[in-house]
Amino acid sequence: MRWLPIVVTIAAVAASAAVAADAPAPVAIPGPPFRPEVTSFVRPSPPQLEVVSDVGHPVVTTTRSAVVSGGPAEIAGEGVLDAFRQGPLWFVTYGRDGASARYLLSFREGRPGIRYVLDLNALARTTAATPSDSELVYAQVRWAREADGVLYVQNAHLTYASSSRMRNGAITAIDLRTKRVLWRSPSLVANAGTFVLAPGNRIVTGYGFTAEPDFVYVLDRGSGAVLDRLPVRDAPERITRRGDEVRVETYSRSLVLRLRS
């Protein structure tokens, strides 16, 4: 496994009894099957991603901590696994263990009540290549972002793609009003710790693993189609954006990429 080790420490503080009582029941999102991976791709000319810098860095262990005080300590008997934010919006994942994040809860900081709780179990289901792989290929919720009433969710498991017959690492777009899936990207485009929404109605994601190709991808935010992909030396771990610059931390490299209009 070539991922940058991350130790997640989360202190979950249950909401008040009144808020907890008002927490909505999880809404089950129907899961379209994982789409096949992109097996061949010709980069556009000019490409949408260009490398500004690519430098090595030592492999280190980082610790991310989050204190969650706006939601319940459990959903359907499963505890908090991770928490991350997008401005005032918080996203909290729940599952039975560190590889089974199934529920996604969202609340707005400073406002009472829960915005939604989604059961994404159907999106996480994959087909194990062998019986011994069955406990390893649950494609849990790893990251989420919202824009214009649409939720974008990344599902990925933590083992080889071959263990799930190459069905892993996808982005799914969900209409938050209707709770219907709008589209699902091809497989094997997103298993980094984060992805970013970018100008030009795009999403920048990363995928890589031991003995598998490592790429940074640009997806169409309206359809999930692959617009561009850039090969990188090892697996993308964290992706952030400032303006038209995208920063990608891989297992051993720090890259600055520029998004073309």
C-alpha cells in the first residue's frame, strides 16, 4: 500500500437531545453499478493540466483531527469515522470500522439541525474477485463536496482494483433535492484522500495504488466524463486548489499543476 499514512482522530460529541431527536432518518441512495475503467485515452491538445513544478518530499505520517459537535455520535448504531468541511458545511461519515464508511451526514456550522443523512451502501457495493477479497472491497465514502444543489461523493476501497474486478474509485453526483443519482464516473479515477471542484465545470481527482497506474484526472462536472488525465510518479494522496493552480501531494512528490481554461 503506497498511501501516505493518515491517523484520523475524531472526538464525536452527541448533539443535544432535541437536535438528535430531529435528526432525519437516513435516505438510501440507489446505487448504479460501477462503470468500467478508462482503458485508453488520448490527451487533448492543448492538455487541460500542465505541470508547473514537481519536487520530491520525504514520506511522513500526518495526523488529522476533527471535533464534531453538530451531529449525533452514531447513525443506525454505527459510529463516526471521519469529518471534513467545505466552508461552513460539515460532512461526517459513519461506519462499523475504518474501512466501511456507509452513512454521510451534513450540517451547517452555527445553525441548528441536520441538513441530511444519506445511506450510501448501494454505491459502495462491489463484486469481489475471490471469496477472500469480500471483506476488503467495500468502496466506502472517502470525500464529498457540494455545488449548485448537487453532492459529489467519492467511493473507494483500500486494496487492489483487481480484488473488485476493477470496480473501484468513482465519483457519483447526487441531486440533493430529489436524492437521485445524476451520473457516475468511470471506475479507477478517484481514490485520493480528497478531490476538488474547479472552474470550467470540472472536478480534479486522483487515483493510484501499488502496481497500478497513477494519474490525476479532470472530470466533467456535468457528466463525470474524463476530460484529461496526467500520469504521475506515484499515487495521489491529497488534492487542493487555489485559483487555477492545483496542488497534488503524492506518496513521495509535491506537484503544482495549472488548469487551462
